[in-house]
Amino acid sequence: MPTSLPSQLPRAKLPDAEKITINLGHIDLGRIDLLVAEGFYGNRTDFIRTAIRNHLHTHADTLRDVVARKMLVLGLQHFGVAELTAVRQAGEQLDIRVLGLASIAPDVSPQLAREAIASITVLGVLQASPTVKAALADRIH
């Protein structure tokens, strides 16, 4: 039966943000620049982050309900060789569900990952070596 196991080992410093690119119309961009020039925001990025946070806050109840219903781990979940080896030795496999960042240590082999991980659902970012991602490609949703 698949289980979920959070890591208890010390973690390497991971980035706390992911870079995205968006396209905005000239008028919207001009309006943002005007608010920045008037001192409402420090820069365009501050405006965009604030707008996104405000919009997410508007949907907070819905997000909370969906996280609970889908049994997602909120935040960071890291998996190292020790955790995955223990899961494999117990004859189990993990069903990983994360809203945020799921990280598989660089020293985890593709074979260990396949033996210990039944499925991965990540709403956010999955950090793993290219070989581990390739080995788990049929299990990443």
C-alpha cells in the first residue's frame, strides 16, 4: 500500500522561489509602472507578487479544502537515500503528493527511486536529477 513519508534529515539550502515569465499588455504594464513611480510598490515584481498573494487570499478557503481533499503535503517534502531505502526495505512504496516543492536528493539512484516511489503528484516544483525524473516519468502526474 502506498504511503507518504516526510524527510527528517537536514536539508540542503533550496531556492525559496521559482522564476516565471508572463506577457502583459502595454497598458497594464504602463499602469504597473505608474504605481511603481508613484511609490505604491518598489518595483514591478513587488506589484505582481502582491497581486498574486491577494488573489490567492481571495481563494484561501477553496485552496484549503482542495489540499485536504487531495491529501497534499503543503510546503517542502524532501526524500533522500536513507528514507527511500527504508521504504524499500519495508516492502512499501511512497505515494508522494505535494503542493509546493518536492525534492529528491541528487544521490538517489533511478533504481532506488523506482523501487520506493509508486507515484508523484506535485503542484509546484519537482527537483530531482534528470535520470531520476526519466526513471519516474510514468509515475509523475
